[in-house]
Amino acid sequence: MKFNMHRYERVTSVMLIAMMVLVSALPVFGQQPQSPRVSSPSPRQDTEPGKSARLGPDVIMSADEDYRLSVSDVIEVIIEDAPELSGNYRINKSGNIPMKYLGTMKVVDMTSEGVANQITEGLRGRYLKDPKVYVTVKQYNSRNFFIQGSVRSPGVYVIEGRPSLFKLISIAGGLTENHGSTAYIIRESKVDVEKLEKIRAGQPVESDKKTISSDLARAVEEVKGDNTVVEGETDYELITAHISGLFRGRFEQNLIIQPNDLVYVPPSDVFFVAGEVRAPGQFPLRDGTTLRQAISLAQGTYFKSDTKRGIIFRQDPLSGKLTEIAVDIGLVMSGKREDLLIMPNDVIMVPNSAVKSVSGALLTALGTGLAWRIPIGR
């Protein structure tokens, strides 16, 4: 039976790819998921002018203005000599709280001190002679900003106003060394009822934004049944921002982050170089990395490398389909052929040349023999 060297190399290459992918995935499966850190806000502390005040470990606001209440916040009202009026109140979507004795009170956009003064004036004389009222924020539900991934302090932050992506990353301690080049922002939005019905019916849906409506539709049906009125439910929009461009002055990537947005900064992508190179292995993928740079990072090829039959194994991230791209690495390295951009998880294979291996062995043997025959000292 005739031995097919080319088929053997292809099988060996595929086996090598599988081993490399498995090894690279082991640390990921070994990690425990990190839960977001939710703060326990403490009373506001005075700070010097121009500096920021921090309410608890994750609550940040400007020092030149007090926090203003918003919808879904929970406040605690304590009234001396009137415990029956004291309690916790959640601000409803109209911006009101159902205050005992005083009825409905509009408190949205007010400070805690302003609410305390309003309650004091409402109770003075009619209910208490000299009421002493204290109002504090128990839960800052309207100003939550979530950031996860390759930042130094991932978690849930409560921030006054709407921070930019750059500011939120800075608040989270900055980026780690292995950060990727793209940030993903997952934002809640209202469900398009007509679009959801089309998804349920299996009809194509055109959209100018990336969503996960199909997953949402299945979840709604599983939890609430087929006859559910979905108006007012939540959909999710996926927005991307180019971090590397942002930190190089492309400030159009500095998006404004909205309350309840989830910002995820994935770890940096990688690629692999295998075969007849001097330093095979896994390398971090930077923006614009090319085949020529990848081979240089692997410290170049050997004499016995068959650079004419190089292969780039590339996997489609959506379908998972593996494709092979034939490339003449020698011509690319010499500048005679256009360089190629490397994609995440690419595997660059530099095969062995049987002819060059035999030639190299012969040259080595001949060189050793010649050296043995030359008399020393002549």
C-alpha cells in the first residue's frame, strides 16, 4: 500500500489543532464565575472641593452636588416620636412615594435633604409640633452600571449621571494586561411586538441592530405560555465599541453608558503557530497582526520547513466550520506576496519538507566528515 505523506501531514495537523484548543480551554473551565459586587451604601461623607465622594465601596458621585433620587430607588424615612410613619419607600414609575398621613408625595429629582424638609413641613403643626425627619437612600436602583471581564475591579457601580465608557473603565480600576480590543455593551430595550410574533412564526426579521430576540421569545413562551401579552417586556441590544481606538484618540468610540447597561470587556484574542518554527505556541492577537508578524513572533522557520505549503486553519465563530487557507509563507516573508491579516484563534501550520530534511542531514554529515579529515594546525 502506497504511503500518502500529504494525507498524513493533514491528519497530524488536525490532531495538533485539537490538542492546542483543548489545552488553551482548560484554564477557562477551571475558573469559577465571579459574581458582581453589589455595594452597601453608607452616608455621604464631605470631601474637599474638586474631589469625588464615594458612597460605600462602589457608589460614586460628584462632590459638588448631592445625589438626586430617581425611579426605583428605595429611601428610608425615620421620624422621631412617630415610628408609625417611619419606613422604607420605593419610588414608583411616576416618581412618587405613598407617604403615610401625607399621602402621595413626588420625590423624584429631589435630594434626601429636600425630601426630609418636605416631610417636616407637611407634619409640622398638624401631626407633630417639632418633627425631626431623617431620609437616607437604602438602594440606588436607578443608577446601576455593570462592568465585567478584563478590568481590575469588575462589579456593580452606582454613579451619578451617565458616565462614558472611558470613565466607567477608569472607575473599575482600568484594563488588565490581557484585555481584548472590543467592549460589548448589552442594553435593555422595549420588545417590538410585531417582530416578536414574526420570530415565533419562524419568519425572517430585518433589523438595524443586533438583538437576542429569538432567545427572549423562547424564554417568554416557556415561562408565561403562548397567550402572553409581551408589550412592555424587555429586549436586549448589543453595542460594540473599539477600545484600542478609544485609547488612541478615536473618541467617537467613547460611548455614553446608560443605567443598567452591562459592559463586558473580553480577554484578548489569541492565535497559534505550529510546525517547523523555532518558537511554536500561543500568542496574543493585537489589532492588525499579520502573517509576517506571526512568523516573526515564532522566531522564524527552520531550513527544513516547507514554507510553500503553509496552511492557516480558521474556524468560523458562528457556524464552527473549519476552513484551510493555503499560503506560501516564503513569498509573504520576502515581500513578494501580499501579507495576510490573522484572525482570532487562527492556527498557522508550517509543515516539514521531506526533501529539505534529507538534504539537511546529508549536508550535516558531509560537513562533519570534512571537518574530521582536515588536519589540525595546518
